[in-house]
Amino acid sequence: MASKRHQESGAEKRKKKRQRDDARASLAGKMAGPKLRIITLTKREGQGYGFYLRVEHGEDGHLIRALEMGGAAELAGLKDGDRIIRVNGTFVDRMEHSQVADLVRKSGMSVTLHVLGEEAYKTAKANGVNLAEPQSQSGQIQPTMNGVSAPAAKAKLCYLPKASSGFGFSLKSTKGTQGIFMTDVVSGGTADQAGVKLNDRIVEINSENVENLSHDQIVQKVKAAGDKLMLLLVDEDTDKFFKSKGIQPSMSHATVRHLPHKPRIADMTKRSDGYGFVLKEDPKHAGHYIGEIDKGSPAERAGLKNMDRLVAVNGQEIDNCRHEQVVEKISQQGNKCSLLVLDAETEKMYKLGGVSPLLYWEEMKVSPPSYPAHEAEAIPAPAVPAPADVDHKPKLCRLEKTAAGFGFHLNGIQGVNGQYVKEVVKGGAADRAGLEDDDIVVEVNGVNVEMSTHEEVVNLIRKSGDTLVLLVAERTAYDRLKAQGIAITPQLLNKEPSADVPAPAYAQDDERKDTESDNERPATPPAQTRSRSSSSSSSSSSSSSASDASEDEKL
């Protein structure tokens, strides 16, 4: 019996220990709070974020509803029923609906939201969790920006060459607020064209941090800079985000998309006689330079120019490599090569700000959000005979995906047929293939898409792999042909489409050495580069009315 009592006592002790552990775990869970998702949304002028903000009878919180397919909100991972807890760091769960909507609207072209899923929100409320308390970083999911895991915001680099009227901005400081801010940004002036916005805070001037300098000291820095300024700036939302994370803004956190001169990414496929250029060293200048470009060679077609400085091979910086090491990097893998190069003007601008050209590579190679799968129905082109003497003709463009993707954006209006090309990257695959901004997309890989939705066209492009053939027409040509009742087909070009013609394959390696100087023609290039799909944007002009039981705001 003594043994039995001892066993029963042991079982009771184990049971009580489990109960205590469960209670501690429950308490720890309540203390840690729910896991908030940090999501930054960006939009373009004239577009919304792609969701409705609602308050509903019988439901607590500010709800995300009616997400637009392919819109910024859906791509960033917002879900129907999510609750917004913070807008740009401001706790909003107890605010009036109109106040929250105003915060989002006044945020400009970017907004950072802290959100909770529907069940997590209801559980937190039921457990009496104080959502106003700052959450620990360990309790937050990595931020996303329009669907891509990334820092929730970026600083920006702006290059200002001085005009006869000056730089086109003034500086202001506010008592009780740390920092010097942009004001009086002249519309159409140098600063405005460079991407400077009202109330941007100055972090660096020509690569020198000035955050701890006085107003007068910064004014003197600007005057001493002469006729060129490279500014590192943060807008209000970005500033709040960095401060909430304890991040000191620097060049590594910046976007280079506002800079007027850009490095170039040259993607090449080697022929039997090589890439068609010489890699040179100049005793007067440090670095590795491009020279002796053969006419019609892969190097020329990729946009390489004589005396371009080579910065990176397949994303690997080569500034500290010897000549032979660079040649070896180019020759290491496969028959494809991706080079990052700078011309003299771009290099001078980047050096002024102490900016690494690899920032451009990183920004270009990041894959944009992938779009939801949606089976597209192939719609045959109308069989209307095409006259041979048409003045306005379409273009048949064959694009080979590079490390930077296809190099264009596909734009359309949700619910409206017709897609058009935007933001063609200079020197990218689309640019080299002949695409131009505002070209109307007629066919994708032989499928007529004039009556297809935005999502269907995006899906066709996604399915195309590394080769994309587009039949497009410049807007004027498209309108003229349609007005004449002429079907836009490849036959208008008086030649057969080349969608099924494979790219030539080259296998033979070739290397030429120049005996008079330390120059070499790279032979075999590096490995497959990471690709990205073309991105797209959509907007909607639809609206819905609020019922008596809810308030509804489209954002």
C-alpha cells in the first residue's frame, strides 16, 4: 500500500506540474502578444492600394475587405478580414473609422500597416491583450513590400546638378524636432526632378552624414558642394520605420531609382568566336575596362561601349580582382554572362555620393511579386485579311529574360481590356527587342490578347519561361489600324513570326590574347542568372456604397 500511495502521489505531482507549465505558457503567450505582420504598400499616381477599409456591425476593429486581384494589398499578403492595428506606427484600433481612412489617404504613395489576422485579433481581444503596447521585434513577421520580403521602407539617393536658378529647394528646422527638412521644393525645378519631396529629412550630403549638424552648418555644406549635390534622404514614413527598428539610414538602405545616370547590365550569350570584346587594363586608371568591341557581336548587341568600366560579373564585385581573375570569372560557367558596367559620367555621379553600383544590380535583380495563377483562355485573332500596303505596322519583339527580368512593366486597368507597356528599362531585354513605353500588346507568344484581362495576360507572360515573343503596336499605329478595320497580325510585317525559332547555340570556346597589352577576350561566361518576371500594375475606378450597418472606404 505504501508503494501504491507513493505512485499515486507521483502521478498527482506530475499532473500539477503539467498544469503549472500550461498556465505559464498561456501567460507567456499573453505577455508576448500576438504576432503582428508589418506590410508596406506602394502605389502609383492616380491608383489606390487595392482594398476597402470597413467597420462592420457586430465586428470589432478596422477590417480589410474587397481586395483587388493583382492590387498592391493582395500582392503584399493582406487577407480579407485582417485588422489594421497601426498606420505608419500610429495605433489606430480605438480610432474612429474616418480618422484611420484619413491617415492612410494622407500617407502619400506609400503606407506601412501593422495588421493581425481575423482569428488572431479576436483571440487577442478575448484574452484582454493590450494591442497598444509596442510588440517585441521577435513577435513580428519580417516586413513585406507589395509582396516581396524586404525592409518596409527605403531611403533615397537624389542627384542635383545646380541650375541657373539654384537647386530648387530650401531647408527648414523645427523647434523640438530633430533633423533638417526639405521645404519650398520648386515644382519642375532641379530638386523636384531629382525626386526630392516636401519634408524629406537630410541624412547625407555627398556621402557625408550631416544628421548631427545644425541648420547653419548644413547650409554651409550645401554651398560648399559647388554645382553638384548627392543627397541621401528619408521621407516621413521611412524615417518612422527606421527609428522603430533602431536602424541608422545609410547608402545600403537606399534606392537608386531616382538617379539620372544608371549603370548597365549587359547580358550576353557567347558565339563560337566569343563575346566580341577585349578586357583591358589602363595604366592611367584603376579598374578593368571594355575595349575593341566587334561590330554585330554579343557585346555590341548587349549595349557595351568602349571604356565602360567593369564593376561586377554575375553580381560579384571584381574591383579587387587581378586581370586574370576577372577573365577567369567570365570564363567559368556555361555560355552566358551578365556584366555590370559604368560609363564615365555615371561613375563620376556614383563616386560623388560614395554609392556602390551594386545597389543598382541588387535593385534590378530583385524578383517582383508573382501574380495569382489564373488560366487564360486563348482567344484567336479575328481573321481579317491584311492589306500589304499598310503604312502603320506593328512590331514583333523577341525578348530573352536576363538577370534583371524582361525589363518592362505591363500596365492595364482592372476590368478593362487592353494592356500596354510601361517603364522599359534602358539597355534591358525589352529595350533591346524594340519595345517602347505605351506600346499596345496585341499577342503574347502567338495568342491574341486584345480582349484578355490583365490577369490573363500576366499569366501568359509568366508561363513563357525565358523567351517571350510579343506582337505590339505603337499607340498611334494601333488606333489607325483599328479605325481601318485591319486585324493586327504578324502578316502585316510581310514576314513569318519567329516565336518558334530557337536561339542559336554556341559551344566552342575561344580566347584571344593581345601581345602588346594586358588585354583578353573572355571566353566562357558564368552560370545561369537569377531571373524575374515582368511586373504589372492595375487600377480600378469602381466603388461601392456603405450600408447602414457598415462604413466603407476604398483605399
